[in-house]
Amino acid sequence: MTDLAHLKFYATQPHPCSYLPGEQAVTLFLDPHQAIDIATYGKLSELGFRRSGEHLYRPHCAQCGACIPARIPVAVFTPSSQQKRILKRNRDLQMRTTRPAISDEIYQLYARYITARHSDGDMYPPSREQFRSFLVSEDAFCEFNEFRLDGRLLAVAVTDRMHNGLSAVYTFFDPDEARRSLGRYAILWQVEQARQANLPAVYLGYWIRNCQKMNYKTEYRPLEMLVNQRWIPVT
């Protein structure tokens, strides 16, 4: 495993925050020329790093600590009554795991999702190059998990498998299937996959108190958040 002390990191110049209007953000990136193995990626995830395409990053804002890394401790997680209903509602779906790649079918689903759910964000308008740079990686730990109903693609959960858990990188789904709560279902499915693989956690990325789109992450209890470099249980 790479010694973390010898890794190089670079900070961006301040830029408009994607989550909090009017705020400036700074992002810390791992040197893109640094080869990363799964163990190193896992260690960095414990320090709050996430993956976007081929890049590992975390917020590095001097005046703001709003972005708080969150993860689900698999061993003690129990679905709520609502989450059990979501699991039951999606029992008819078929799942297959594939290597990350862009196809017409997958991209069209992604484009519909971004247009319907995130037309007010910096991911709109969607493009194939954006999809490729954001979600496609050649690393062995990255996978696309496809959820289908009688062959029709309803959702894709982009997941990274590390030695210390699963990272729920991103999920996109058919916006016309709101009744199924496919985004929440994908997280519950990943929790079960981690449980079966004896992995301790599912990493959910960042929770931001004043960002409504992040509120769903607190539905998974107990939850752990990285505060002052310590993972603190939130019940």
C-alpha cells in the first residue's frame, strides 16, 4: 500500500460552491499522476475523500466546514418501516453488475435524470463527455450496477468496492418511476451488498445541513459523520 505521507495533493483556486449559493469553495485533489491501489483509496475514504471520474478529492474550504462526510455502519444498520416498504416495492427488479462504460441506453437514462432532477445545477445540461469524466473509470474497483424491469433499464448505481466498504459514488434513475424511490433503494441495496461481503460501511459522500438535496442521507440511521477527523455516530 502507498504511504499516505508521501502522496501529493493540490488545492484549486476558490470557485463558486456547487451546493451553497453565494459561497466560495476550495477543493483538495490527489495528484492525478499518482497510481492508487484499493487499500490507499480506502484509507483516503476514511479521511473524507471521494472519487469523481479519475480524481480523488475532498472539500478544503478555510472558512466553511459545511460538507461533512457520512457513512452507514453496516453491522448496526436496520431498515426503517419506510425503507422496508421501498425494498418490498422493488423486489421485481433484476440486477446485473458491469464494467463502467457509456452506452446509448445508459447515457439516455442519465440525461433524462439530470434534466428532470438537476436542471438548476452545474451538471446541466448533460453531455456524453461530462458523463464520461464524472462516472467512467478504468480502475478495477469501480462498477456499474444496473437495475432492470423485464429488460428495461430503470436505474444505475455507480459503486466503488474498497477493502473497508462500498462507496456510493452516484445513482441516476428513470424520473418517471418516482413511486419506486429508486435512489433510496439503490443505497439500501448497496448496504446489503456490503453486509454480504463483510464490509463495514457504505460511504455516502458529503452531508450539508443547509442543502435540501442532501437531507435524504440522514434517513439511514444509525449514521456516522466525520467531525474533527473522527467518525461520530449520529442516532
